[in-house]
Amino acid sequence: VTTERVFESLNVLVNHNGSVTIPATAVANIPLRLRVISDYYSNPTPTACNDVQYGQAEDYTITVLPNTVPPVASFTSSIVNTCSGEVSFTDVSTNYPTAWSWSFGDGGTSVQQNPTHFYTTAGTYNVTLTATNPYGTDSYVSSVTVQVIPVSITVTGTMMPNQVLQFTATSAGATSFNWNFGDGYSASIQNPMHTYTTNGVYIVTLVVQNASCTVTKYDTLNIGVIGVDELLEEETMVVSPNPFTDEVSIYYNVSGNKNVTLQVTDIAGRLIQNLVLDEKQIGGIHKYLFTGDAEGVYLVHLVIDKDVITRKIVKVGSK
């Protein structure tokens, strides 16, 4: 069986050698058969259950002993965008840790294995990873340095159609401001005014630049929206609030009984959480909550039968 193969060495005429890493899921303390097979190099690759033509097969008994060694914690970091303070961390601890605890040096924490964190203030931060398995705990400290442009958005006015809203951007040292109001209109001044003409939820995007950095900030406006029901008259999805600090509500409408999958991924497409996995759901409005473990940008993917709807959500730190 191909899935049981732990090592192969092909097209070598003299000596074959290599090493095998025992997976963490291996059965321990029970005798296991290890079959070693060799055959002439031009013949088909031998398998565990087929006869060899010009070689031989030998069986050995091995016993996998439990790993009783505590982990050795370590990680690498990659600055995704120093201007926005986005840093990704990758666990490279050894000896099979089963739990991770991160302290990012600015009060932020995470229990993900490979988290992403957003720093809001420029500086150098000592990051601590504590890795744990059933046999012990180990910690590792390393520093990261970010150059962050602080950006804030303020919107004043009556949140109704055909009302003038004042948009104000605050960002020390910024040299350009580019707004996208989410309704097809944009502006390139620091403090524009804008009027929405129809009810809806609009994601406002502000891109701020200085001599060396570009930072994107998001805000969500509910224009003339009384409740979720009026937004979900069709088969669609609404997320609110967005951006969020603690949790975001995900609403969607199913017309009739259909198969539904609802997943949250990071911006690179790596799965963060399955909220619904190929479940037959009745028609109507459904609601789920997502908290997110770390600040950053996430994607919410809703699949209703074969139709896919994706929304971008942003988790930010508390003000």
C-alpha cells in the first residue's frame, strides 16, 4: 500500500541508505512488521504485496517507543508588511509539540501554531513562543522590528441615503490618501465628503502612503440598514461588524434545502476554521460567529450547492 511506504531509494546501483522519520501518529509499544524489498533497477518498483522478479524481500519486527522528550521551542518570523505592522510567525519547534502559546511583546497573544500579528506602533518587540507536549515545555525568544504608519478613519454625518458624510483620515507623515467608498466612487484627498444614494453595507478602503510605506485601512458603514433581514432578501452573505475587534457575525440566506459549507481562511488560503462542512440546511437566514485568534485579514467562503460567495473580513486591535 503506497500510504504505508516510509522510505524508497530508486535507480541506485550499489548502496542504498537513508533515514526514516517516525510520524507522531505511529502506533507505539506494539510489534510492527517492517518489510524491506529490493529488485533489479530496470524492473517495476516493488510493492509490499507483489512478488519481486530478481530481488528479495525481508521482514523485520520493530517496536516504536513513545516520544518522552519535551519540545525544543523555536520559530522564524517574516515581515509581511513593515508599514502596516503585519508579521507572520512560523513554528519550527522539534520533538512534536502539541500546544503553542505566543506573546508578541505588545500585549498581543495567540495559541495558533503559525499566527500572523499586526503591530500598531513602530519599534522592536521581543516575541516569546512557549511550546508544550505531554512531556514538558520550552520557550524561545526572538525580536522583530517594524516601521508602522498609524492610520485612523473617522466618519461623521447621518448614515442614511442622500446625506453628506465627512470622511477624516489621521496619519502622521503621510503624503497621499486614496479612498474607495465601496459604491464605485473614490477620492484622493485626505478628508473628502461623500454621499451614498442607496441602502446597504459598504466597506470603505483607505490607502495611505509616505516616502517608504503603503498602508491599507478598512471601515464598514451601514447606510440606511435597519436589520440583516432586509439585506438577505436574496441568497447572499453579510458580515458585521467589519472590521471587528472581538467577534464578527456571519449571516447568509439559503433558499430551500441545500448543501452548505462555510469556511474561514487566511489571506493565503490556509484554513482557519470550518464553521459548516457540507451540511444540508433548511431554507432561511443562518448566523454564525467568528472570533479570529490574531489580528489580520481573513476570507469567509460560503458555498451553497456549487455557488461560492467570498467576503473579506478584518480583525483589528481594540482602540
